[in-house]
Amino acid sequence: MIRVVFVDDETNVLQAMRRTLHGMRTEWSMEFASSGPAALEALAKAPADVIVSDMRMPGMDGWQLLAEVKHLYPQTIRLILSGHADPNAIMRSIGVAHQYLAKPCESATLKAAIAQTQVLRNLLSSERLATLVGQVGTLPSAPVAFQEIVTCLQQPTASVADAARIIGRDVAMTANIMKLVNSAFFGARQPISSADRAVAYLGLDTLGALVVGHSVFQGGASSCIAGFTLERVWQHSLQTAIAARAIALIEKQPAARAEEAFLAGILHEVGKVVYATRSAVVNDPAAPDDDTVAQMEAHHPEVGAYLLGLWGFPNSIVEAVAFHHQPSLASGGGFGLAGLIHVVSRLVYEREAQGTAPGDSCIEPGYLEKLGLTDHVPQWAAALAALH
């Protein structure tokens, strides 16, 4: 049974929640707190799996509460539920809330959001990994990309296309902006699945406020793991994204799926960014770096998928990230998104390692044979070579 704490200073709202969620009492252990301090007192007695807080409350407001929860109980999933679209308050919550839900919120929507957090938690193999991901507010960008976007947004002649080109080529910027634009606060009617559309939807003024005024994008990230460079992750992710889009089109998949493949390619190793920048906090500092690298390699798919799922990314992207090492575990049949990213990532890695045309020796054994795609590899290899 999962434990959920609901926080709102309005008694009638808490009572309405209690009535609405009465049917969930056999599945959830629920507590209702009327203030931030009362919620922290409840958590001190029994930590929660999920906390759902109103934004505007007297004394300690929602973002202050969730910031404290993030510090004390990083494994707790943090949701903001608010009917007040105050931009400054929402921007402050960016780094502490996993998702923003708008009031009035249909009970089915709230139930689904909480239930989904538990589906995602099943991706993780340990509580330590939940703590690792729970510490993440926003992801750090490549220093060069960060400087490029700041410079771009300071230019009076900057265009949406210029900003989208920079953001779409960086793992962290893409993840951060897609989390925001698909949140209830920005109210997109349909899910947005590309950096181009995300930047166009937000506009340069809002984007500039996010980058400069609220530090949503951060540069200068460094790895906690000796000998491991984030630059290599960023370069590999971009090459994989470009190749995934090209091969999706070769396989005559729709243009929308090709763009989704690009997004999945950019994000497929986002778990490594989390691991490399946050793992020093939860890992034994005396552990050899080889052990940390081995753990990162083994667990980054689940870490990345869990983070993106908490941030509200589409299930197709979450699944592609989760199973890009073992696409045979993904749902559905055929050459799905997880399989495409798996194959392309392996081909790109092989090319990077050998500097020659890639083969299929590192692809999951039997995967291409089962799909009848073994003879497609030479065409994919040629397409990959043409991109360089």
C-alpha cells in the first residue's frame, strides 16, 4: 500500500479530496494536512511515497514545502496541485516539483497521476535509485550549449529557429523544456514532442525568462566520476538522435515518429547525466570509480526512464529510454521506438569505437533476426556513414 500526503490550507478542499478519494482507501494510505509544517510533521512520523501540495498557502507555501521535502525525503514524489497561475510562483516550483497539476483537477486525473508514479517506481531496482533521481530538480547542460543559448537569447535578432536548434541538440535542455511545456501550467492542448515545437509554443520572451531569470538551464556541469566525461554522453546522444530520425524515415515510418525517434535518441542516456552529476551524494565515496561506472552502465536506463516518467513525458519515450539496452522487453511488437534506439545507439557506439562502418555484433542477440531485419543493417550503416 502506498502512502500519499495531501496538503492544502483550505479545509473544504481537503474534505472534498477525502470524499473524492474515499474509494482508494484500500490501495492508498492517505493523510490530509492543512499546512506545510503539519505535512512535515506527518512525514517525520512516516515518510510518504507521494506528496500532493497546493501552491499558495500562508506561512510556508507549496514550493517551500516541496523544497524541504526534496532535501529531507528525496525519494518522495512531489506534485503541485494549484489553481493559481502566478508565473513567479510556478517558476520557483520548477526545481522542486516533479509535476504541476492544475485546479480544478478531475479526480480521475489526480488518481491516474498518483497511480502512474507507482508504475514508474516499479522500473527501479532499489530505493537508492529513487533517492538519486529524487534529488534532481533540473538537469545541467553542456557548457558550450549553455553559453550558446544565453548568447542567442541576448541578441535582438534571435529567432525561434536559432533557439530551437541549440536546445534540440542538448540532452538537458531538451528534457528541461519538454517537462515545462507539457505541464498543466503551460496548458498545451496536445502533447508537444519536439524542441522546435516547444520553443515555438513558449516564445522567445518566456524562454528568456526561464533561462536568464529563473535558471532553468544550467551550464558548467562536471562529472562526479573520474575519467568519465559528460561531453561524450552529449555527443553520442546527438549522433544517435540524428541517425534514429534518418533510419526511421528509411524504414518508412511517419514523419511524426521520426521526430519522436530524434527526441528519444537525444534523451536515451539522460540517466547517465543524472548518475554522473548526482551519484556522489548517494554512493560510497570510497568505492572505486570502476564500480560506479559499472553501476551507471547497468542502471542508467531505469534511472533515465523514471525521471522522464515523473516529469510527465509520453510513455513511448519513457519505454524507449527504459529498454534501449533490451528492446525485447518493451511492449508491443515490431520494430518499435525502443528497438530503433537500441539498434542505432549500438551502431553509433561501434562506429565511434572503431572509426569504421558499423556492424550488428553488439545488438541484442536474436533481436533483428526475429524481426526479419538483419539484411537492413547495411543500408542503415550507409545512412549512418552519410551523416558524418
